[in-house]
Amino acid sequence: MADEKDKDKKEIKDLEEQLFKEFNEHVNLSEPSDSRLQDNVDLNPQEYANNPEKEAKSQESEETKEKAKDEGGEEASKQPENPADLDLGDAFQSFVETEQVDDAIKSEEAKKAEAIAAEKEKNKPWRKFLAYVEAKLPLAKQSAQNLLSKSKELVQKIISYAKKPYSWFMSLSKKHKLYFVSILAMSMMVFGSATYVYYNIILTWGKSPYLTDFSEVADASFTFDKEKRFEDFFSKAYMPDYTYVLPKIVTNLRPSRSSGSNPMIFIEIILQASNEDTAIELKDREIEFKDRMTRVIEEYKFDLIKSENGKVQLKKDLKNKIDPLLNDGFIEAVLFKSFIVKP
């Protein structure tokens, strides 16, 4: 018990020293300003050393307090936990109250800051969305329940309506049931036969079973003047033009009456391809196609190739010679870039 009392006294003394240290830092007192403060704590040890009466008085006060504590037992060992409960003078009491006010202000500011943070968190879009969903969820549940109940009622009504013919049919005798089924089957057969006859015989009476004119099945048909000029189906007027120019060909012609014994021709040919792949193929197989064309030109006589009809015929022959050799596409036209003949 004595050890506990000594321990409590030491803790109280340490607390008093800490409090007065903070108090002196704030008010910077050089002398005690309150008689109660002089009775409790030694703020100015030098003054007590110079005044024996005060020192004796202080010792007597301490002895009295110790006796009261020893007599009081456990009650005397209970010291105030709050420094404001100590009777340490008006100045120190005002200091403690100021500290308490500051703590209260800080606590109030912290509560306001927490309220502002909570309000910001509440105003976030996803928070609003969750609140909206939570508010509408009971209504959605109620609507779903109403819809489910109505669906159940409808199903029950349908079942009740369906049971009536079934109950009527089951109430018939076997003979009447057989009559009823036979009449129903015959009615279905008659209806199916009538539908088939109507759509496949009556509606198509006198018409050919083959499609001879697209206007019969088209959504719309139009007439046009055959005398007007139309774009050829294979024309490339609205598509890119793919052409390839063969290297010049110099070869001999067959002689005729108006030529010498060794007539010659100098010619450059332009081939119009139907697509890009055909033009690429013409370039890749240039040597082969040039040889084939040279053989065709050599068979022409000087008088024929010199005429206009001979040139047209030469274009046709060249086209007919190259087209079968192509793997992709065809030759749309054969053009002459240069055409020189020597008798």
C-alpha cells in the first residue's frame, strides 16, 4: 500500500512540474501572483531560501497534507485526473480553460471538415446513382410482382377456358367422340385441298410454268427508246483504264502488186485490259504476246494492211489471238500508237 502511495505522489508531482513548465512558457511569471499558488508549488525556490518563515510554513503545509493523505487511505490516493481540478490559482485556471477552449474549437473544426467531406462523398455521381437505384428498387420490385400476379391470372383464365372444350369432349360417348374426330379430319382435308387448288390451279390457269419475262416478278418495270445510244455493258467509262503499251514491232510483210519484194512495217500497239490483273499479266508475258502478234502481222499483204479495212481486221485478229491465252480477264480494245509501212 505504501509503495502505491509513493507512486501516486510521484506521478502527481511529475504532472505538476509539466503543467507549470507549460504555464511559465505562456505567461513568463517571475514571482507567484496568488497566495494559493504559493501554498501548493514552489515557483521561486530562491525566495524561499531567503525567507525562512515562508519555507517553514510550506513545510508545515506539506506535512499536514501528508497526514491527511495517510489518514484518508484510498480516498486520499485518488488525485484529480484533470489539471483544471487542481486549486492552483486564478492565472493557472484561466490558462487551463484557454487550452480547453482551443481543444473545443479544434474539435468543432474537425467535425465541420468531416461533414464537408461526407457531403462531397455524397454528391459524387456514382453515389447519386446508387441512391437513385435504392430509391427506385422498391418500385421495380412492386411492378415485377404486379406483372407476375397478372400473368398468373391470365394463364389461369386461359387454362380455365381450355378446360371447358376438353371437359365437353370427355363427357361425350365413344361413338360421338369418333364422329367428332372424323368430321374434324375431313374438314382439314377439304380446307387444304381447296387452298392448293386455288393457289396452284385457278391462279395459274392459262399461264406458262416458265418465267419468260422478268417484268412479271419485278417490283417495277420501265420502257426505253431503242434508238437512243446507250453505254456498252463492257465499257469502262466509269472505271479506271488499264492499258499496256507493247514495245515496237518491226517485221516484214507479204509482198503485193503495189509493193517491192521486201515490204516492212513499224508498229506500236496499245492493249486495253479489262482489269488490273490482266494488265499485269500482259506485262509479265510481254515476250510471248509480242511474238504471237508478230506472227499474225507477217501474214498480212502490203496492200491489205495499208487500207482502212485492213487495219480494222488486224485489230480483230490480234484481239482474237491474245484473248484465249489470258488467264484472267480479256482484251477490250487494240489501239495503234504508231503505224508505218515501207513498200
